[in-house]
Amino acid sequence: MANPAYGFATNEEYSLRFASLLGTDGFEAALRKEIEGLRDKDALTSNGWLWLIRWARSRQIAMPEELLLELFDEWSSVPARCAIVDLATFRSELQPRANVTLTDFPNRFLAKIMNKATAIPVKDLREDVRPDSGRLTAQAESVLVVFLQVGTPLTIAAASALVRHQWQGHEQLFEFLQVLAQTVDAETRGVWSERLNLKLSRE
């Protein structure tokens, strides 16, 4: 459960202790039960949660959906958000149909994330207020990057649904994707274009 603040030696010592505990009869089963029953996002530090999420994924242990959603909302780190999405969706056997919409998206966890990312704050719905496009799409942009980086068929389908969703930030989000596509190599850009069924080249 590494924390950079403690230094290499301390982290290495605790890693060895924990590895020893895992070898104890019944310890891993007890830890698994504790993980499945977690509900409070303040129960661990960020480093603690990130380690636990990755360990749970390596052992294929599910964690409560609402807890993972709270952690996703609290963290802005793309690698941390990717770890959360990977853990929350690894058991999903859903095969979204081509061009599925956000409204009909079959995975509840990803649908909740997308709905929240594209929700317009009440104060921005006033006719006399013109929301800043960058602020409006910031959450959706972060979510899109996470979905593309996780890269499973389910998250790619979610990325496609998010980009196609008709909302106030639709055009800006697609423009962001086009700009993002220019920062990756041609092969990756081609894969994204094919799997999202979108033309991402500016040519």
C-alpha cells in the first residue's frame, strides 16, 4: 500500500509485512469480505484506495457501485479514474449494439458517469447566462479520456455514446476529441476512428 510520503524503505517494509499476512490462513478471505462491505469513501487515504482498488481488480473482487462512483467524482487523476472504471466493469458481459445512445446505455455505472458529466448546472440554464464552453465540457472531456484509455469494448461503446450525445456541449466535446486524436500516433488514431465509427482526421 505504497505512499510516496513515507519513502521507499518504509513502503518496502510494509509491502513485505502485507505479503506475509496474505499468506496467513483465512486472511485473504477476511479481507475480501471487508472490501465487499466497504461504504465510506473517507475510510482510507487516496493512496490506500488506489492500492485497494487495483488489488481487488487483480483478485476479481467487486466493490460497491455507489462507493466507486463517489471515488470517481472525488478524484481527477486519469489513472485513478481508469482503475475505478476497470474494476466497476470487469464483470460486465453486456455487448452494446452499434451506435447505442447514452439514454439507452446498458451499463448503469457508466451511464451514471456520463449523465453527470453532461448535466447542465441550473445556473447555466438561465437565458441571460452563456456558460463557458471549456468549463461546460471539462468533466465530459475527462470521462472521454478515461473511457478511451481503459479501452474495453464496453468503454469504447460508452465513449461513442458520450461523443454522439446531443447536449449543450456536444460540438465542443467532438472538437476536443479531434484535437486529442492529433496528439496520438496514426495507428492509435486509426483504431479510435474505426472503433468509434467517427472520422477523426482533420484532412
